[in-house]
Amino acid sequence: MKFIINILIFCVLAIANPLPPNEAFKFQLENNSQANFIKLNLNPDIYLYKNEIKVLLNNENITNKFDLSNAVLKDNVEVFYNTLEFDFPNFTLKNNDNIKIFYLGCSTEGLCYQPLVASFNYQNDKLVLEYDNKEALKLKKEKQSTQNEYESKLLNSSFLINILTFFVSGILLSLTPCTLPMIPIISSILAKSSGKNPIISSIIYVLGMAISYTIAGIIAALVGSGVQVFFQNPIVIILFSLIFVILSLSMFGLFELKMPNFIVNSVNKKSSKYSGIIGVFLMGVLSALIVGPCVAAPLAGILIYVANSNDVLLGAFSLFFMSIGMGIPLIAIGFGFKFITGSWMQYVNKFFGFILLGIAIFFLERIINENITNVLYALLGISFVVFFGLFENTKNKFFLFFKIILVLILAYSFILLNKTFNPNNNISQQNLEFTQAKEKLNLSSKNIVYFTASWCENCKVMQNTTFKNEEVINELKNYNLIKIDLTNPNQFEQEMAETYKVFGPPVLLVLNDKGEVLKQIIGLVDAKTLLKELNF
């Protein structure tokens, strides 16, 4: 997940001593006749990131069952200070249940600890600590993988916003040229089949359709729980990005993606055998199997998203409300509302095409350079505003309002291009080049060893600010710059962290040719402070 943070520059004393994890994070267990309580007490200088907290009960994610609303904002990111409590009513636990709590914390001095995990077992009506402050990345045998950045950006958004998004998506899917013209015909058929008025028939039909889609969402989420780790593989990410590109081409009309005719005919025959309310309901259930070419591509994308979320509740509610949204026009026609079809429906198809292309780029963000994704987003934005007629004359008041949105998208696209190609930004494109050490330290007379990790937010800040400073680059060019990546440390990298007592990145060590520490700089530092600490 990238955090959306504003960069705060502050100084860290070189003599600062980081707290070991066991002093920074202390667990306290309490219980009574009704419940067990896990309290995570934080040192006054420590805070936890809310969106990195995950609670598993027997490897099932139950984080959303806890009230985490008392988080406070730090640099526009929600964090916790002092104490965090998790309550487990006794009736929710049974003997030998296992609870794991994943967490990521930083100190106010700028040091970020590695992702940690604590494990508890429920025995004889109380929780017992199995271990705490264990590095989560070492738990390779756990079925639940650590939540990656891409999941964070998707699953930590408001649940209600997620549901609303799917509901609106369902309405838009119903307005595509393959779907909307058929709705009045379906309404008429339903009324005749059931003998009821169109309103009742439409509602029953939509509920039947919603059940099918809900089951599909649950299955997708359950299947996804077994393939979570693959979504961290660059090859898999590229593959799914290509899938979204192919799905988008379907929305642009290059080909049709639909259910084979023999399946459609078989479903129609089976549904026609029933009449009345039950028949209408079954028609709704089976109609979900007949996915038209305008719906197939977006639906495939939605199911991929749900599978990657590993959230059964999200899968069920998302697909349920999407199908309700798809059924709104049918219910509206039952109430006597009339839709005017036309060429505007093609724009709905194309809109989904652009959305799918955007998701493809979104997938790629984790494995390709930021400048490349900026260019891709910019080109997509420019194509979007041109296709939807920003430069065309119109007197339609609605479209004039829509043009304001298009202008904002165009402006942002040019900002991205300017950020990437403006010659005035050349300095920011420079960076210190560290050689990664994976097996041994190749030392010279002047060395700087940099401990970093992909999950370290302060490391990202330093990478984009301190290490791009022209003066820092010039002053350190005579140093042997070595990087030790603690993202998923091997035995050597782990030994280095233990030898130099590095509890978490970012940490900079100045070493002589014998590996002796001449200077230690811990936490986030700006360019001026770094140069001062190095006596430049």
C-alpha cells in the first residue's frame, strides 16, 4: 500500500538509541467471566498505522469486527498512540482457537519497525500468549500472507463507499446497449408469466438475480483466499493487467465476450418450464448465467477484485448491491417509468473500457517505475477527455457541467506529464545509487550501509527527498554505498541487522574498512541534517 503522507522533515540525533520491539510494544492479557481482552501498550514515542493492523481468528480475517474508530491523524494517515484494545467475548471463542495480530509501528524519531505479529491461543477459558513481536515476514508457513500495498489501497476504503460504488456500477451496467433495450421486453414477459403486476414481478426477478450474483461473490472471495500469495508475484500482476486490457478492448467493441449459445439456450429452456412467482424467481436466478457482452468484461474485473480481497462479506455485499443496481431500471419500468435509448448507451460501454484500463495501470504500479505509470495515467486521461468530447461544441447544460470534470482530468494529466518530463525536475530524477549486499559486505576505506525495506514509509520519503538532493549526491559520491534490504531478509541480511542492532529501517551506518561503526544515523533525516551528521 503507499501511504498518502505529507513529508515532514525533522532532525534525529545520531546518538539516539532505538527501543527494542519488546519495549516498544507490550501485550497485556486480561479476562473475566464474560470476555478476554488483549491490550497492546505502546511506548509514548511509538505509534501504530491503523491500516496495517490485521486480526486473524484461525486464519480468518476478523479485523472489521473491532472498533478502530479512535485513531488520530498523523500526516494525513490514521495512527494509534498509547493503548489499543481488542475484546473477545467468550462465546466467540472455543478451545484451541488461535488469534494472530499483525501490526506495523514507527517511533516519533523516524524509525519504522519491521511488520510484527503476536499469536495467542485460547485454552481453558482464557487467552495465552504464544509469542509476540515476531517479524511477520518470517512466518512463511502461514496461510495468510501479509497484506500488500495494492490490497491496502482497495480494502481499507470505507465499506459503505465500496457498496455504493458497486451499486452505481450495477446501474451503469444496466444502461449499456446490450441490456437497456431488453428491459421493457423482460418486464412484459415477467408480468405474463407470473400473472402479477409488473412491479411485483420485477422485484422478485431482481431478487433472484441478486442471489446468483451474491453466491458468485462469495465463491470468488473464498477462492481468492487460496491464491493471495500469487498476487505478490510480478508475473501474476502483469498477467492480470493484460487481462484487464483485454477486457477493456471488449468494451470498446473490438470483440464480444459472452456466454456460449448452447448454455444460453439450455438456461432459457429450463427457466421456461416454471410459471408464477416461483418461475419468475428462477428466471432471475438463472438470468445471471446469461451474461451479455456489455456486462461480461466489467463483471470479470469485479470478480477478480473480489477474489483478490479475500473478504467474503465484501464479496457477498458487493455483488448483491451491484445486481440490485442492475435491476433498478427493470423495477422502474414496473412502476411505469420509460427509458429513451440511443447512441448515449455506447458511451457507458466506453466509460467501463477506460475504467478497466485504469485498473490495469493500477495493478502495474507495484512493479514498474513511477514515471512510467504517470505517463500511462496521463495518456489515459487525455484519451478519456478527447473521446468524451471536451473539445466539441455543445449547448447542453448537463454536458457543460460534465466538461468541467473533463477539464480537471485534462489538467491533472498534464501535471503528471510535467512532473515526468519537465527539465526543471532533472535534479529530482537523480538518486543515490546503492549496491545491494545479499551475501557479504564488500568494504572499502569509506562506507555507508543503508538498511531499508519496501514496507518502510520513512525509507520511501528519504528515497524521494534526501537521496535526490544534489548536494547529498555530490558529497557521497566518494563513498562505497551499500544497501541491505530487510523486506524479506535472507540469513546474511538478518545477521547484519542483528550484528549492528538494527531493529527497523531506515538506518544509515558509516563503517570503516574493518566494519566498525563510525557513525549511526537512525530514522528519517532531511538532506541538511544528513550532511551535518556526516560532518560535511
